[in-house]
Amino acid sequence: MPKTEEQCKQMREDMKSKILKMSSVYFAKNGFGDTKIGDLAKHIGIGQGTIYLYFKSKEELFEEIRKAADNEEEVSKLKMLSKLPIPAKTKINKISEEIVKRLSDDAEYAVKITIRTQLMLENEDLYSDRVYKVLETIIKQGQKEKSIVKGDPTYLADLYWGTVFLSALKMLYINECKLITKETLNRLLEA
Amino acid sequence: MPKTEEQCKQMREDMKSKILKMSSVYFAKNGFGDTKIGDLAKHIGIGQGTIYLYFKSKEELFEEIRKAADNEEEVSKLKMLSKLPIPAKTKINKISEEIVKRLSDDAEYAVKITIRTQLMLENEDLYSDRVYKVLETIIKQGQKEKSIVKGDPTYLADLYWGTVFLSALKMLYINECKLITKETLNRLLEA
DNA sequence: TTTTAATGAATGAATATTCGTTCAGTTAAA
DNA sequence: TTTAACTGAACGAATATTCATTCATTAAAA
């Protein structure tokens, strides 16, 4: 079928990312157990067997989705931001801005957030996630600067990420839902 | 085993509610597909077959859990509250207080909130749930009174219930997690 | 014609459900 | 009081069903 080695490779990559992309929404919405390979294939518009040309098993497919959701780059970006010599309030605003922007123009971002959060809830040990820790640091800084509301930083970080999680969930389920604003996110932490 | 008709009935009811209670946590945490009847029975500490003496099918068991989560009484309580001639701020405070109280002393309440919210997300038509509507009314009142922050009431109600949902989720998954405070809930809406 | 991707019916492992048996307790006859 | 017969709940092995995975076949490109 493929013209050249190159094109062949390209086609395989396209199909693989198509499967990944469409499956991730399915898994995020329905969870692992409620996602049936048959339904999934129908939803993607391919045969059941095709999935197995690209992934060894349902488990492996899900594993790849997990990996994609766990974005190392995002964490390091956050870490850098947290170390800059600027007010905590500005940092929070930057984070809120980035999240809202990504949610609005990358549909997959909502899936990533959803899957990541579900994983965190399921593995209590993972719960104190790296992303969490960074936000906590910034909150502590902000409390010293009196620009962030008083209270347990872990708890406040929770409130913040929780709200982000919810917006992601809603985007996943509800068509044309109103996106959260950065003002709302900021207000959660403002003193 | 049973002495009288009465006692027999009592025993059946006890067992049924035991199954319901213990299953609901399982289902809320793992979802329908990932809940295996075998595991569930082991977790409850009964034989697999026993479940089928009380429920026709896994599906029906889940259905009953759903029903239990959908608490009509709670809605009418809220409706009454919303109509009282008192400031919106007071109403919100009462609601927050009640939620925090119930979350802290009725472990099943977290399950109910979780299941109910999942149902709402899955059925877009149910999303504008009665409970939502009532809170929206109160928010509108509060905005007139200038005690509630400006913004789309639906959106604000969302933020509020979302935060409640999250706390419930955390209680379900995380042992000894810090419970949300009524102050935090109130702050979400305060002007 | 050969090669490769895609397919979906066939397979079997996992899991929901059924059903014959056990067991604990009660009743009532001896 | 003892014992035999009865009751219905509980059990879990056996069976039915579902669903992930495989593979023989088709279709299409080279």
C-alpha cells in the first residue's frame, strides 16, 4: 500500500496518533473497565483488529495514554517559573493564564488533566505530585508577601488544582461549555 | 433461623442495606466496569451468590445505588431555604455548614455526592440539576444584595458544587484527608 | 503478482449469573 | 429434653455471557 518507506512510516504514525487521541477521550470519560475495545474501535471508525496492529494490548494502549498525560515539560516550566524573582501573585496569574489558554486551544489538554488527576487520586502516594509541590511553594511565598489568602498551602493548592480538574472534566463531557476564566482561578488564592 | 416473620424480614433488610452500603463505595471509587462482583463479594465478606438473592443483576444493584444517591429530601430542604426572607449570604453559609457537617459525620454522603455528580456529567440534560438551580437562585439574590461576587450565576454555582464534589472525591480516596471548611466554600461566592 | 494494512468473525479467558447443596436455627412431636 | 423434620439464607462450583485478543481473509498499492 505505501509508496515509499517514508510514506509508509508516516501513515503508521498518523494512524497510531489517531487511535491514541480518540482513545484517550474515551478512557478519560469511561475509565478503563467501561471502555470496550469493540466500542472504541467503532467510535474511532476502524476494525477491532487494527488497534492490535498498533498496541499489544488494551493495557498497553492505556499505558501510553497515561504517559502522554504525564507531561514532564510542563513540570519543569512550572519549576522555573516558581524560582523567578517576581511576586507570587504574578506567578499565579501566569499559571492561570497558561492553563486557561491551553484548555481553550488544545482539546487534548483537558484529557491530560483528567487522566492525570484520576491517577493521582488512585495512587495516594502519587498524590503529593510534583505539580502540587511547586504550587505550594508559590503559595507559601505569596502568604509571606500577604498577597495570598491565609491557610494550609497544601489545602489551597488542592482547591486550585481541583478547580482546574473540574473545568477539564466539564470540557470533556459538555459540548460548548463555558471555559473557566483566569480571574476565577486567581480569586481562589487571592488574599 | 428466623424466629418470626418480622425478624426474618429485618435480617433481609439488614443484609440488603449492608450490601448497598459497601457496594456504593466500591462503585463510586472504581466505576461500574472495574467493579467485579467476585471482588465486591469478597470485600463485603459474603458469597457471590448472596448478592443475587438481593439484586437481580449487577446493573440493578448499581441502579439502586444511583437512586439512593439522588436524595429528594435534600432538594426540598434547599428549596425551602432558598425561599426564606433572609440575606443570600446567610443562606449560602447555612448550605456550606450543612454540607461540611454531613461530610464529616456521614461517610456515605461523600459517596452520594460523587455518584450524583458523575451522573450529572454523563447526562448533559440532567446537568442543569435541581440542586444547581436552587443555588443559582440564591446567587442571583446575593448579587442584587451585593454580597455575592459578580459573574454568571450558573458558572458560580458550578464552581461551588465542583468544589464540594472534589472534597467528596478526596474523602473517598484519601484516608484521613483534611475536610473542606465552610469558610472556604463561602469564600468562593463572597463579593 | 507480491506485499502490507485492515478487517471482523472466531477463540478463549475473564467475569456475571445460576443453582444444587450446606448450614444454622426453629418448631413440634415423642 | 431430645430429636427429627422443616425453613430459608448463604455459599461457591458450574454455567452462560461478555469481551480482549488472534488470525484467516480481503482489498489495495506497487
